[in-house]
Amino acid sequence: MESIGRSLSKNVGNDPLALGAVSGTRVMIVEDESVVALHLRRELTKLKYTASGIATTGEQALQMIEEVFPDVVLMDIHLQGEMDGIETASRIPRYLHIPVIYLTAYSEDTTLKRASDTRPYGYLIKPFLDRELHAMIKMSLERSRADEAIRENEALLFRALCTTPIADC
């Protein structure tokens, strides 16, 4: 499992909270290699995240997302089944506003272009350090909160505008 990430103890000692993990944050794993998925779940638990589920196919991931409503999705690009991770991410309903972080060994320009079209919150190339994964999750959650604040402010502005006599809402 060292190829996926390095032991936390090598980076920050035995205190995962030294990295500032948010206890209770629900992270869903979409990974078709069970050994990798189980390692990710273990590392997320060490970091005080809640692994809300593991899906091995795009179809299973989409169903699970609607059931567990995770705070963030870790998405492998190469998956079993009809859909790869990029197509799966593109099919996550936009109204759910769930950040997706790609975890993959693929970094060719065509893959990067396809992935960027889905507006991911992050892209980590395997192998990566556990600390890099944690930082990516934290940054994604912060960006997601900022995006939510923007959506709320836009809605307030729209409602305020619609109350003016010149508005045509």
C-alpha cells in the first residue's frame, strides 16, 4: 500500500488531527481495486473522516451518491463497467453540488482535458502521499463552502432584485 500513499506516521506523527481533519466529513470512495479502496478507507479513518461508502462501478457510485449524499467523492478514472470515472462525475446531478477529486495514474493531455470538463475540485496522480490527499480534501471542502456562499448570495440578490418595481422576474 506504500504505492498509494505513505504512512501518516512518517509525515505528522501519530496524531491525524495535527493535519486539521474535520471529524464527521463524509467521503465516498469510487475505486474498482478493492485493495486500494480498503487502504483509502483506512487512511480516511485515520484522518478522522467518515468513509461513507465504496463503489466499484460508475453505476453503483451514482446510486450510492443519491443515498449517502457525501461531502466529497474520491473518484478513480479507470473503473469497471460501462462508465469510467470521468463520465460518472459528469452524471452526478449538478443540484447536489458534490466536490469530486480524481485519484488516478492517468495524466495524459486527453484525460486531463476530459476530466477538466467536469470541473473537478482536485486531481491527484497516483502514487500520492496521505498528506497530499488530506490537503486536497480540505481545499475541496473549503472551495465547496465558498461556492455555496456564492450561490446563497446570488439567490438573495435575485430575490431582492425581484422586489423592485423595475424588475421583470
